Amino acid sequence: MTTKRTRTLTALSIAIAGAVSAGTATAATPPAATASDGPAKIVVIGLDGTMLDHIKRANTPNLHRLMAEGTTGSSSILGHPTISAPSWSTILTGVWNTEHGVQDNSFAGARYDRYPSAFTQIENADPALRTVAISTWDGIATVAGSGSPKADVVTTTPNAGSEGATDTATATAVASEIAASGPDFVFTQLDQVDGAGHWTGTLGPAYNQAVEAVDVEVGRIVAAVDRRQRDAGERWTVLVTADHGHLLFGGHGGQTPDETSTFVIARGDGYQAGGIDNGYTITDITPTVLETLGVPRPANLDGKPLAKSVPVA
Ligand SMILES: [Zn+2]
């Protein structure tokens, strides 16, 4: 906490020094400090097995609001396993499975030593930054708990009786964490949409019902972010993405367009409202997180930070 306060004061001092030097026209002038110049924070909401087409069709006011206020990208992971552990590993390292080595949900062959998670990269850059993983599926804890240093908080939500109830508990914990500590990087994964996809496929009513239920959880997390932004002056970015899609009759693991489908929604800190960025790939999440927090990006990442200047739909 002390370190964070020091960082903020340092930024203000630089801004003030810039304003003073501007009077003598001897130096480039940094932008003036304003109430919105608080520390950058980012939350990544992972919606397992969720397809953008269904989000658009379903009654999902919270995700629709994020799309209206931010930039949306439709994407594919063609050529990459459409399986959770490889995909979340790609999302959380910024490199494809051919580098991080995770090919299936056994996590066998993981190379987080060579391609550390975003949590490890952030903690290496500045141990005072607070990094948090709170997820429904325990595979996320495998990634977030790997490497040294690992995330400050690594939590898998205990089974609350149904996937929907467990997601609610996950989102409650995420919202509480954001309200209490304003963490610098929060990653969460919600699992009920994937469960519904396996149960009835995307054709069955359960799939869209789960998409609508998970939208409520997204809304609770975003409400915590918005309160924090308003009350603490923090500059929050919200990213939403998915690891893979689902077949019409359920399941994934193959290379069809439905299974390889993924997406991103990026809202806050300069992302274009109503923007479209279909150049997105899931390797872009970690580079975006690092850039948002001002953490140097390793040269060996496959992805790049999401664009802020994009066409409007
Ligand atoms: Zn699945």
C-alpha cells in the first residue's frame, strides 16, 4: 500500500514538474494530472465455452453495455486445441500452446518456467502490485499458482451445489476483493456456460439461459469496478474473453468454427466505445494486461496489446 501511494505521488510530482517546466518551454509537457489519472487496474473475466453470437442474441444487458462502452473482437483459435487448459494457458501467458507446452487438461509439459504467467511477470516487475486469481475451475489455480513469484491470491471456489451457484460465489469473491483492496490485476473464470454446452449443446435452452445467468455475474463484477473507479479514482480496464466455443449438440476439442470461436470485449482506459477489432487473438490478453499496468513485455510473446484506435461498428 505504501509503495502504491509512493508511485501515485511520484506520478503527480512528475506531472507538476512538467507543468512547471512547460512555463519555460524547455521540456515536453506531460498531460496535467486530473482526477482520472489514478493508478491503472485491470480485471479479466474469462467465460468458459461462451460464444459471442449467443451473447449478442441473449438477454445480456451487462455484456451489451460493455460492448457499447468498449471494443469487441470476434476471433478464432483455429490450429490451437479447443480445450480449457491450453487456451487459458495461452490467455495467461501470451504465447500459443506450441510454446507454453500445455496440450490438454492434464497440464503435462507446461513450460511456465520459460513462458511465465502474467501473474509472475507482474510480480517480478513490482512485488507491490496485487495480483489475484479467483475462479470456478481449478485449472486456473494451476496456472496462477505456478512459477515464482506466483499470484498473491490463488483461489478456487468450492463447489456450491451447481455450476451457477459456484459462479455466483466466484463473482461475489471477485467483487469483494475489488471493493476491499483495489487489486492491480484480477483474473476470474466462470464455468456454467461450458457446463450447459456439455449438457444440451448450444441448441438447447440451457446454453442461452447460462449465458444470461453469467451476464448477471459479470454485471456484479463490473459494478464493483465502477464503484472503485468512482470512489477511489482508479483507472479500470475490463476485458472479457473465452477459451473456446461449443458444438450445436455440445462438446469441444475439435477444429470446427463453432469450437474454435472466441472473442474479446475491452472497456475502459481509452478503448473505443462501440469499436470493432477482429484482429484480436487470445495471445493478446497478457500483453494487454502488462501494458495496462506499465509492466515491460518480454520479447518472446506471440500477442500484442489490443488496439485503442479501431473502427466503430
Ligand atoms: Zn468444456
